[in-house]
Amino acid sequence: MFSGLSDGIEVRMLEKLAGMIDDIKTGLDPDLLASWYEFIVARAKENCPEKLRDTISVERDPILTLKFHIKASRRAVPYILDVIEEHLPQMPFATRLYFQKVEEILEQEAAKFDVK
């Protein structure tokens, strides 16, 4: 009597898990990350004072395509963090986790200069 109901719940759960796995796979696609980096850099440059714009850049490793080098002056970091924070809700789940880690790293690096 309840086996049909149980089967339906299991199928829905498996479909949900498959969707989550697809989101994770696409969320860590190197090209998707590159496009987010480009967007973040462009918006940060729009928001920061003109004298800081040339200090913000991102480079993608040509061999390790999931590796990016973001460069910014210490004074430009808050603008980058603001853009990331503002757009986290629009990112796929895995991309959001990735950029939350980027935020954490940027904050740690900027803090090193504040201590000196």
C-alpha cells in the first residue's frame, strides 16, 4: 500500500541529488569561473576610484585552467569584495562556495598588510 508512495519519494530524492551534482559540475566549470572573474573585475573597476582601476586584474593560468591569479592593491580589495558579496546569490552553488573562499583569501592577504 505504501510502496508506491515510497518509490515516488525515492525517485524525487534521486532527481534532486542528480540536479545538485549537475549544479556542482557546471558551477566549477573553468570558463564559467573565468566569466565571473571578468565580471567581478569589471564591476570593481567601475566602482573604485579611477586611480585604483589599473591595480585590479585577473590572470588565468593557461595550463591549469581552474587556477586564477587576482591582483589588486590593498585599497582596491574592498571594492572587489563588495562586488563578490553583492553577486553571490546569483551564482550557482559551487561557484558561490568558490568565490566565498576567494573572499576569505583576499581578506587574509589584505589583513597581512594592515598588521605591518
